Amino acid sequence: MSTDTPTTAGMYAQEVRAHLADLPAEQLDSIMDGLDTHFAEVVADGQPDLVAALGTPEAYAADLRAAAGISQRAATVGTPSSFKWSRQHSALTFALGIGLVGLAVAVIARRQAGVAEVGEVLAVALAVGVAWWVTRLVVQRSGLSGGRRTIASGALAFGAMCTAAVCGAVVVDRESGGGAPSPGFAWETSLPFTSVPFPLASDFTSTKVQVANCSEHNGVARMMTQILADEGFTTVDPTNGTCDPKIDTSYVIYNEGTAGAEAVANTVAGVLGGLSVEPGTLPIKVGSGAWAEGSGVVLLLGNDLAGKTLEQILDQARGGGFTATTAPGPAAPPVTTTTVSLIEPPLFGTTTTVGP
Amino acid sequence: VQHVEPQLERTQLLKGILDAVVLAALAAADGYGYDVVRRLRAGGLADIADASVYGTLRRLFGQGLLTSYVVPSDEGPHRKYYGLTASGRDALAAHRGEWTQFADAVGAILSGIAFETKEVRNVD
């Protein structure tokens, strides 16, 4: 019960209505019909204090129910601040759910190089909406009442939203995968949600990333360093690579002796649209021949990515004019190469073994 | 000294006769909710609960014992008037008969008259 004294007929009526908010809308409207007028009349009759004249709104609502032959509310006696299954609440929850799912879809789409289209997002939102209202209908027809109905609704709605969100994510995943992924990528061999994920860096700032310029252009390593820093990696100053000859295809190496370096390397490769990743052996192909202080990951920047923005890199990767799984060095032994699909977020990458 | 709460019992008593008195209050003339409250209070049921009357009107209407129609008011919003339907009048007649029998029996018991005769009437 509210401790505030309703000072006007309108407020009193509103509070009475709030205590009946669990009723179906038509029943609520019908039982409240004309009551605000009545309360105003009682005030006009010389009884300005409606609580003194009619009792508390809660008691009034309870009397109305009893006399009208409507069962008392099961769960809320004495706990009026508890959840009320009103239309306002469900509308609010609905909007919130749509918002959250939309956000999730937007995040997924962004991680997949911005390929999701507005139509897909709307389709997901629609699916969630339908799931929600079906749930509501089922619960309302189920004959549960009061607190039980609230709990059942909540549980069912949550389940429905989760299902719809997962379906939506799969749909978006598939849709974006339909756009002819280039052969160098692992889309064909990786099954979303079922493949063995490589150890994704839980903290991809733990190991610093260095960019080494192995391209034929000057000053491009600094630009790439900035891109990686913008994506959230911790970077060290770029350096010149010692690749001879210069390389066309960028790839990532990591220090096997550094905990978490492989995961960070995979994440770098994924962010850049899918590069090959391999362990680096000393001397690595940077000026000093060694890992920089605090760094266990080096991006050897080739002509393919030199001087390009992240957007251009991802566009290029999607266009198929970009092969990422070139294993460098003719004498290199077979290495375990983690290929990260540009389509999938790094979480769903697979480990495949390729020859040199 | 035992503490007695007559209010509570009276509330219980009123609950049992709400349908009858609300129907009766509308038997002579149609009225809106507040009319019915006022008529019942003027008739001696000073403590009848406003909400009980409104709730009863809604329920009797739902049962088809009352008709309702809206009359525009000079002072402001509309008022919902209620009147008895044919089945409302039948129900009122039944209530009257039942109440008379009940009141007679209770009256006789409380006054002691009921126990002056050899046979005690079964008031069930």
C-alpha cells in the first residue's frame, strides 16, 4: 500500500486501478468505468479526504473485487511494490527485449564486417515480437493466476527471447556467409557453434602486438599499429621487417613461450578479416630479430594490407581478392595454422592443418 | 471484560444482503452508483461500503439482473445509470422472500420466542 495520501480524486482512482492492474484490460476498464467521476463527486460532497471517506485505495480495490465476484489477487497482498502484470509492464518489457536483441544483432553484424542488413535485423526483431505475443497468449489461456502467472510468463518469455535471439544470430550468420566467401577462408570447413574454438584471448591486451613492415611501402606499419590500437589491442612501436623478399600476404606470428600470445595472435588475424597465424621462431623477421619487450605477437605486414584502412581491408577480404593462408618460406615444415574466417567472429574459428 | 467488534460482524452481515438491498434500491427508480449508495445510507445502512456497492452493481449487471445506460451530466462527465431487468425483479422478489423467512427465524430465536414452543423450527 502506498503511504502517500492520494490528494485528488484522479490520483485515488489511479491507485485503485493500480491495485486491479492484474485484471484483463476490458474487465479493468469496465470495473473502473465512472469511478473517477464518482470519487470527484464524493469530494464535492464535502469529503475531500478520500482515504478517510472510502478507505485506502488498496482496501477499496479489494472491496470492489469481493463485491464484483473477482478473485483476490494471490501474490500481492501486502506487497504492492511487487511486479504487476499490467499492459504497461509487458509493453515495456517487450520494447526492452527488442532493444536488447537489436543491440546483440548489431554487435554480431559489426563483428562480421558490417554485412548484416537492416532487413535481417528487422526480421529478427519481428521473430522476437511474435514469440513474445504467442507466449503471452499461451500464459493467459493457461488458467494460471496471480504470482504463478507472472513467474510462468517471465520464464516462458525469457526462453522465447533467448531462442529467437539465437535463431536470429544463426540467420544473420548464414546470410552473411552466403555472400561467396573467398576460398582461402575457413567458412566451408567451420560449423558455427559446433567447431572447436581456438583459445580466444580472454584479455587480448595481455600481450602487446608489434607491426613489422614487410611490404614495399613506407610508413604503413604505423598506420596498422593505430588500427590495432583502435580495435583494443595493446601495441608497441612499429618496426621494419626483415622479410626478403617483401611479402604480398600479411600473416601473424606469435611467441610460443608467451602465455596467451597465440590467442591474441588469432584475435588479431580475425579482426583483420582472416590471416594465417603461426608460431614464430627466432630470429623473427623484425629488425632486432627478437620479440619486443612485453610483446609476443608480430603482424608481418605485406603488400595486401599496406596503407589500407580497416574498412578497405575487410572489403577486400570479402571481395575474394584476398588469400590469407599462404604459408611463408618454401622450406617451412607443415605447421598448424589457425585460419580465422572473416565471416565469423573470432570465437567460432577453427583449427586446420595445412601444408606449406 | 471481553472486547467486541461489532463493525466486523456488521460487515459480514452486509455482505450477505448486498445483492438484495442494491436491487431493492433500484426497484423504485433507476440510479447511478452514488445514488444507490446514498439511498442505502439514507435507509439506515450508514456504513455500507462504497466499493461494495459499485462492485455489486458491476456483478449484477454482468449477471443480467441490471441494465445500464449512460446519461450526460451537466456538471461534467457522463453517469452510468442502472435499472432492473425482468430477471432482476424476479431475483429481488426471491431475495425478499428469503430474507423475510430468515429474519423472522433469527428474530424469533434472538427474542426467545422460538424456544417457547415445543417445536424448534429448523432454520437452515
